[in-house]
Amino acid sequence: MKVDLEKTSKTILLPSSSWKKINPYIKLSGEGQPINECEIGDNFQFLEDLGLFNDTASGELTDIGRAFFESAFIRCDGKEKDILCKLLLQYPPTIAIQQYLWGVKDIKIDQALVVLKTMSFWFYDSVKPLTHFLDLLNYAGIINYKKRLRFSLLTLEVQKRVLVKY
């Protein structure tokens, strides 16, 4: 079943930094430190849109954001990847890439870029947000993305996993 991907007036952002640089802000927020948009730029809205931060402009974690924080930084049980996977699978750019490229073999990054442009999710001057996004999808287990072949091969391998409800 295809999800309706109607074009929206709200701008949906991709991460402007690697997950390795974004993740510490989730930790700081979970520890009670206020995070503001000036500190992390577009990544702030990305974390809000993804569902980890509340829409309060304070960088406060949502319930699922708190579950991610506790899994990643307190229990260290690895379930944060399942939470991230669940959130990303509901994120419109992920849905678009999956719907357009499902079953296509040897997908090139340019094809993913065309999908994002077609769906009006692309307005960047650099390919970096796409590579950060693909790295994140790879980390969450949604795609198999080979960095050494960054500009030549992207294969979608949606993992069939039972996602824990948070």
C-alpha cells in the first residue's frame, strides 16, 4: 500500500550534519540542558520533524525521544536503533525513496536525489545532506549504503524487524 505523499507547504529538512554530530544534542537534552536552534541549525527542525524533539523550540525530548535517550545513553541496550528505524520509516523522504525505488537494483545516489527533488524535499546546494541522510538510514538498518562507493551504489534492503512500541 502506498502512502500518500502529497506535497506539503511545510519544508521537510534532511540532516545538515552527520548523526555522530547530532546525537550528542539528544544526550544533552535528555540530561535536562536546553537546546536551541542556533546551536545546531537545521538539525533542530530535523529532530523535531523526526519526532525526537517537541515542537516547543526548547529542544525538549518527546516521549519517544526520551525512550531513545534512555536506550542509547542509560541502558545502552541497542534498542535506540529500532526506535530510530521506526521514526525514519514514517519520515516522508524515507517513504518517498522506498516507494519510488522499491525493487530497483544497484540504485545510484543520483536516483535518490531525483526522487527527493521530484517530491520537493530537495533545495540544497550541496549533496552533503543527502549523504548524511543515507548514512543515517544505513545506521538505522533501513538501507545498505556503502560509503566507499558513495557515488555509485545504494541498495535498499528494508529490514523486516519487529519494532517495539514506545
